[in-house]
Amino acid sequence: APDDIHQVQASLVGPSGSATPPIIFSARFHADGDHGGCSTFVIEEGSDWVETLRFIDYDEDVAICFQRGNFSTSLFVELNGRGNVRMSGAGDGTRIIARKGEAALTFDGFASVTLRNLRVETLDTPHEPTPPKSDLEANEEISDHKRYRKGTITIRNTAVVDVSDMTLRCGGDVSSGGTCLTIAGNPEIPAR
């Protein structure tokens, strides 16, 4: 049935054709028009939640539900797309923790982002990250950081933003540059 929850096993295929180890996650696929084509992804504690988030097609409308638990990472998590994203959890019982970097979750280019009932934290907010030179993604983060300040939650270039019932904590820094929530447009296109 289209509204049943299914266990999904998938691998991401990189540009060289190499695949990541399989990730397993729960998903509910709404195949009928009553749900507007929205897919619901359920993220459980202990899963490779960052790879699951990277697997999702954000050009479609999606709902992401984090179950109760701790979800930590040292990776930079940026989600890009054109669809509507709804992410929710179990209040303070759902902790998303970024162990490195200024932003725990970054959303860019969406039609809308709705965040509810999550606790999101960054533990350390270095003023300028110093990654290994070979880590292209981290070097892009440095370049990105120089253009505008990031928050624990950063939402950019998104027309509609709805954030409610959240607990946000930003890490310490030697300067007063930290924010818990950053909502910004495109820094290269001046506001009118």
C-alpha cells in the first residue's frame, strides 16, 4: 500500500561510480495525489542520519521526522533543493549535535523550510575552521563562512521559513560572531 512505512536500503553513487556502504532508513511514500507527492523519512537513533539526509531528493516536497534520541556528527550538513521541507522531532528528546563547525544544519534554496520540535546544538564555533587542505567540502565551508555568519540552524535563499518549538544552542567562540538561528538571502544579490 502506498502509505505503508517501508525499510529502504540504498547506496549513494559518487562521480567516479563508486558507491557508499548501504544505509538503511524508514520511509513512507505517498504515491497518490492526496499528499501532494510528499515523501516522509523517519530517522532513528543509531542510523547514519547524515547519509540519509544527503540521499533525499530535495527538489520534491519532503517531511523528515527524527525519532527520540541523540544524533551527532562531525560532518558539515548542508541540504540544497527547490521543494518544501518539513523537519520535526520529539522536542528536547531529539538532540541534533554538531561537534565541529558553526552550523549543525544548513538549508539553501528551498521554496519553504518548516522546523518544529527539535533540539539542535553546536558544541564548538571556531571563528575560522581549519580543515585539512584535501577536504574540499571543508574548504568550501571556509569560503562560505567569510561571506556571512552561520547559525546553529542556517537557512538561506528560502522564501518561506517557519521555525517553532525549537531549542537552539550555539557553541562558544572567541568573538561575538555566533548566532543560534541565521536566515539570510543571497549575499551577492543586494536586498531591494
